[in-house]
Amino acid sequence: MTDAAIPRFTGDASPYAGGDPYADHRTADFPFTHLVDLADRRLGAGVIAANDEFFAERENLLKPGPAVFDPEHFGHKGKIMDGWETRRRRGVSAAEPHPTPDDHDWALVRLGAPGVIRGIVLDTAHFRGNYPQAVSVEGASLPGSPSPEDLLAPDVKWTTLVPRTPVGGHAANGFAVDAEQRFTHLRINQHPDGGIARLRVYGEVAPDPAWLTALGTFDLAALENGGQVEDASDRFYSPATNTIQPGRSRKMDDGWETRRRRDRGNDWIRYRLAAQSEIRAVEIDTAYLKGNSAGWAALSVRDGEDGDWSEVLPRTRLQPDTNHRFVLDGPARATHVRIDIFPDGGISRLRLYGSLTDEGAAGLAARHRELGG
């Protein structure tokens, strides 16, 4: 189900005339892009199959960053595009040269983290006259690690998330999604053929409570486990969500860095944990932040939306490019956590190790059932 308030782009873009190829790219501020990209490769997402990728590989759909355009880049099959591009469809005969209304190309996408989808962006950047006439998106939820053959089996239930909708060339085509269900896979359809540069799937992670219960102790703030950033004082250089991405930071902008403060305040991030939990150990990593790491950090917790904040890690000196580990004096029960850095700068990762409380586990299980898990 889509939101009519979101701008729609249709029709060809002008041919590339030189200069900045994004100068005439059509886009809009979509209301869901502050959420987690469930199709982020860092979370383990992948394009696991496509019926056709003659001109450009399906894997390009999930590449980080905007698509790149090189007007001189050609290969043996033609123009090389930074996206997923299929060959031109044809009809069955000279008498019927055009594809039928039902002809289309498709790609199967495994989400990096199963979740509730709130919005989808299909960006046709640089596909000016070779974009699909229309797109549609379907979602499914399957346990385990299904193969493409499993997903294409006739008994798999696919739910329409974006009905067949005309789109435009060289444009970020956004769609709000209203389906209160947990999805693990998507099927992206191009009608009848063409190219899409990037896919982004914004939503809320809905972890498997049985898996988290089996783990016992895990990172309660991690995106893949259902943690999320609720707010932050500053996102000038990089998003606060980076601090709960998988793995260690691999470069400076893979963490969170604020602008330089010129007042007497401090910067902070507020997190919501996967569910009510007991935190026992903390890691604050400043990897690759050398002359711009936070000077000090403190950690506070809150139990419930209206609970009082309680400091569990007092203001502590941080070292540049270092992973700091702290064992708390006792388990800290919490649903929310706030890290304050002083006075500014950044951290690359925050890890909060502990386990779900009985109440937290029950709430997570109930939510899982509500979402069809």
C-alpha cells in the first residue's frame, strides 16, 4: 500500500549532457529514510537470484552509496551501468514484436535483518531511457536460509508491498509501505524490463526471539538484534546508527562523529534496546577516530519510557583508536540507554552485552507472533 503524498516521478530523464550527472536527478525527502536499511549488505543482505542480468549484475542493487556514472565505460555487451539491468524484452514473433502486459523481470533479495518494512526506494539513477516502465515489490517470510528454488515454490505466500506502479528514469522512486508483518525476503519486479541502480528497504528489525533466547548473552543494542537509535544530538559528519552496525569500523566515517562544539555542552545518543534486558558489560570503540575521538564518555540507563535515568558508567577518559571494555558493578536493568560524550567528537561502536529479562523475552515473543513469526 503506497502513500499518495510521496512525490511520484514518471517518464524519461533528459539524455546526459555532461557535467555532474546528479544535477538533474529527481528525488524527494521521504519520511522513512531515518529508519534502518534492512537491505544493508553490512547486515548480511544479498540479491540471491534474478531471471536476467545481461547488462549489469543484480548485486549492484545493494552497493553502499549512490550509483556512479562513467559515460565512457563500455564493455562487450554494451554500456556498463552501476545497477541491475536486464536485456530488452521482445515478443514472440514478427507479428507480435512487443512483450505482453505480464512479461517482467525479477530479482530475489534476502534482507540482512528480518523486519517490518515502512518504506522502499527504487532509484533509477543514470537509467534515463532504459529504466522499467513500472515496478512492483512483494514480500515473504520464510524460516532458515531458503534457496531461490525454495522461494519460487508455488506454496510460498507473497504479499504485495508495492503494487505495479509507473516510475521515472534517473529518479529516486519512493514508496511508503503499510504491512504490519515480518518479512525476510523481497521479490523486485521490473515491468517489462530495464534497469534499477539501487534498492533501499527502510524499516524496523524484528529479531527471532528463539534465537536470542538460545544465545543467552548477546549485544542488546546491535541493529541485527533489534536495537535502534532513537535520537542523537548531532549527526553532522556521520549517522549515529553507525555505532550499532555489525563488526568493527573500517574507516573514520564508518562511526559517529559530531561537529566541533563551541559552547559548554556535550553530545549524546539515545538507544532503545531489543527489549527489557540486563546489561553486564560495555564496549566503547573509537576505532579510526584519532584526532577527533570523544574525550570522555558516560553511560546511563532507563527502564521504561517514563523511567528515571541512572548512571551506570561514570564519566571515563577515552583513548583514540581504541576499544574500551567495562564490566559493570552489577546487572543494569534497562529498555533504553544513553551515551554522553564530552565535549564532542565521536565513537565508532557501542556494544552492550547482557540478556533479556523474563518480561523482555515475553514481550519480544508476543510481538513476534503479532507479526506472523
